[in-house]
Amino acid sequence: IDSLIDLKEAANCGIKVKKLPDDIYCHEVAEFAVAQLLCACKGISQFDKSIKNGEWNQAIHTNFSLRGKTLGIVGFGNIAKCIITLCENWGMNILVTRKHMNKKQHVPNVTFVDFSHLIEKSNYIIFALPINKDTFQMFNENHIQKLNKNSIIVNISRGNIVDENAIYEALKSGRLYKYCTDVFSQEPVN
């Protein structure tokens, strides 16, 4: 929230800023993340644009399937758990990386891996974790070369979780197929 609210000024004005409860909007945000992934895989926006232009290219962008692909989820909070529930019935291989990898936890249909392994093995990656000093630009140009061909990244965390310049260059070069987000390092976007 510090990217949206000047916390020092709020304190100077006597305004208390509180975090929302952990479980509020989890399902809605998880659904949004999966919707972004589906739209990217099926080329929904391109198809919509071509229809509006009087073209009929329905099969041109719909060849990416979720079934049998590997989904990497960065973070293991309530939203990530909702994403897992939504995606596990599609026959996806689900990899998760989390802050405390040393915790022994068994979750059906989920394999816990380190961040580097997740980047290398995932077809699709969803970032669902808070921003802090350890997660600031945790995905950067060092990770771009490790991406699979036609990788799609969905960022529902904060813009600064990724190095936006590295994302831009990867998209421009074709190293990253698509990047879906509604968060940016500078909000509102100018």
C-alpha cells in the first residue's frame, strides 16, 4: 500500500492505515489471475480485436492449452492456494516456491521447489506474494534467459516484484511471450 498511500503523511494527519484481512478478495483475485492466464493462452484480446475489425481468425491465437502444462506460483498465501484449487482440475503440473521452503508441508498436486527451478520448468508463472525488501525485483534480467519458450507471466502482486524494464525487453525480443498485469511500479500509470 505504500506505493498508493504516503504512510508518513497519513501518520502526520492522524490517519491510521490498516491492512485488509488476509482472506478478503482472495477468490476474486485468484479468479482474475486465472482469467488473465486464460486470456493470454487463448488470445482473447487479439481475437476480440480481429472480430471488431471484421476478421475471422479464431484459431490463430488459441493453440496454448493449460492441460498438461506446468504452472509456477510464486508465493503460497491465501490467493495462491485459491489459484491452485482453480487450476488443479485442468491437469496442470503445479510448482510452488515460497518464503520458507524448509517448512514440511504436503499439498496434493503441488511440488515445492526453489525459485530458480520454478522459472526453468514452468510454462506459465503467476506472482502472488507481497512486496518487501526480499521480493523487490526478484524477477529480473538474470531470469529471462531461463524462461521456457512461449512463457506467460501473470503478476497480481505488485509492479516492483519484477524488473519492468527487463520484462519490456523480454517482450520486445520475443523471449517472453506475454506478460499480464494490473500492477505497476508507478501507479497510476502515466
